[in-house]
Amino acid sequence: MPLSDAKCRNARPQERPYKLTDGHGLYMLVAINGSRFWRYNYRYGGKRLTLALGAYPEVSLAEAREALAVARKQLRDGLNPMEERKVTRLAASVARASTFGLVADELLTRMEREGKAAVTISKRRWLLKDLAAPLCNRPVAAITPAEVLGLLRDIEAKGHLETARRLRASIGQVMRLAVATNRAQFDPTPSLRGAIATPKTKHRAAITDPKGAGRLMVAISEYDRPVVRAAMQIMAYCFPRPGECRLARWNEIDLKAKVWTIPAERTKMRREHKVPLSRQALSVFRDLHDLTGHEEDGLCFPGERARDRPISENTVCAALRTIGFSQEEMSAHGFRALASSLLHENSKFSSEVIERALAHQDANAIRRAYARSEYWPDRVRLAQWWADYLDRLREKAVAQAAS
């Protein structure tokens, strides 16, 4: 006769352990100390086996019957319920060990192996280990869209929309790595597209007109800190990215060949970028060499307090404010926008040559290979034309101020 809830509750210990059967091999084993356990007897591979289904009352009669149904189906499918239980427990153990934080660490390590810039890795670590800290101890396979959305909403509420966007993308990278390594079934982040406000694109401030460029060059030439003045002049004449400039070392500068070779690990595209040096840029570097070129691999633009540390990210911006250009008018990155705008508007150089000079990578691999091999003579001419053009604008600004 099948068991009832009342019979299970009222089962009392006896001098010896005994069974209360429910049917299909399921029974309750009542121990001499009063403990009650669910067991399932079955045959597999010609052997009689017993599967433990939990203790009563933690596992109710209904739950024991559900576990029995699962085990019987496994038998019908040719599986051993006991082995399947082991596999399930092992998978659960692996899932508990495969936390979001551990997978995030793997992603960061892989980024280091791939040669990603230190600043890029640092920002990614901040996103994944600090902002995503509530996820770090969670099994990566158990993370839901709702959990991720909660994190994003907290950041959105503070007005940091771009940070929320980047955090969603970074969490997605971790989840895709977990899926690829069989530690999660899906990435929850795609379903969150549109769930938070889209940040408005804010372009970095830049002067993009000839008159403003002339006024800028005059102000730079009059700045009284020689190393910082040289940095601003090189950014104007050569238009590198700010980090490429402030971290420049003397072993990258070939004054005889008139070339500055920016190593791949410091460029945005992770490809070595050669910059042809105009007469004006060479003059700036030669004068600067007398001040900071005491070591072959030393920094071109060291800070004032420590020669082994470059000028900070904010040094050029602070200098621009000092010489009269507001935060809304000009930024360190604005030198590139200045060059791009005026070169496209006022020079006869092709867009391909200008974009290559700016170290923008063409999406087409064939065109990219051609640009690397064929555009150098044009880029040398462009570098000199641009430097001469800036000098003319500066001289014009001086003349206008004097009249």
C-alpha cells in the first residue's frame, strides 16, 4: 500500500531499522535513532543498487516521488541514476568554483597576454572588480539579466551613463568567455540593450578654425615651462594621441632619419606607428634633448618632481587653461581634431593620407597594407606642409595683434 503523509510523520523507531514501502522500489528507511531516509532500490547492469533521495521531513513524500520519477526515466533512457547524481553534483561543484570574479580574472590575464595597454587593463579591472563587485562571488552560470540590470540601474541613477554602458559591455565579455569555456549557458547582457538611458556623445573640445589655431600657436610659444611647452608644440606639429606623446622616450626619436617610431603597445590600434618629423618638430626635439635627453631610453617629457615619471595626463590640459583656453574651447586630444579639420579643409592631401597620418586604421585589409607601403612619401610632405601652415597662422596672429 502506498505511503501517506500521516504514516510518514508517525513512523517510530524500533529495535532494528525497518522499511516503509511506497512502491516502484521507493521506501522510507526508519533508523533505530528515529531518523528517516528515502531510498530507491533498482537494478542496473545486472546489479542491485540503492539510491539515496534525502532525509524526511526535509524531503517530503511528494518530493521523494518526484525524485523517483526522474530516476525511473533515467533508467528508461539507459542511464544509471546514481552516476547521473554524481555528474550533477560535480557540475554544481564546478559551477560554484567558477565564479564571475574568477572568469573576470582570466579575461584580464588574457588581455595582458595580448599586449593590451596598461591603462586599458586598469580601466577594465576597475569595471569588473570594483563596479561589478556584487557579482564576483556569484557562480557565473547563475547570473541573471535582472542582477546585471540592478547594477547598471544603480550607476545610471548617479548620472554615469557612459560608465553603465561600458560596464554592460565588460560584463558581456566575461559572460561570453564563460559560455565559450562551458561554464555558463548564455550571456545575459544582450537582452539589456535599451534597458538604460543612452549616453549623449560628447566630443572633446577642439579649436578647428585657422584664426583660433594661430592664436593657440602664439600662446603655446609664450608658455614659460619648456618641457610642457615642447609637449604642446609636438602635439600641434605631429598630432599624436596624448598618451603617445607624454610617454615618448628618446630611443623612439631618430633625429637623423627624422622619424618618431611609436611602439605598438602604446598605440590605440596596437600597431607600430611612424611619425615623420618636420623641420619644426625636429627643432623642438633637439632643444628638448638638451634638457631631458641625458639617457638613451629616458622620457622626453618627464615631470618636474621625478625624472623617471612622465608629465601627468592633466598637465597639458592645465597648461591650456593657463594660456587662456577654456575647457569648452580646447583639450589635449583637441590637437588631433584641429589637424584633421584643417588638413581636410585646406590641404590638397587625400583623405587616405590624412587618416593614415592620424593613425586611423582602414577596415579594409588590402587598403591598409597599401597605405603602410605607399603613403610614406606623401605623409612626409604632409608633415612639413602642416608645420609650415601652423607657423604661417601663428605669424598672422602676431601681426594682427600688433596692428
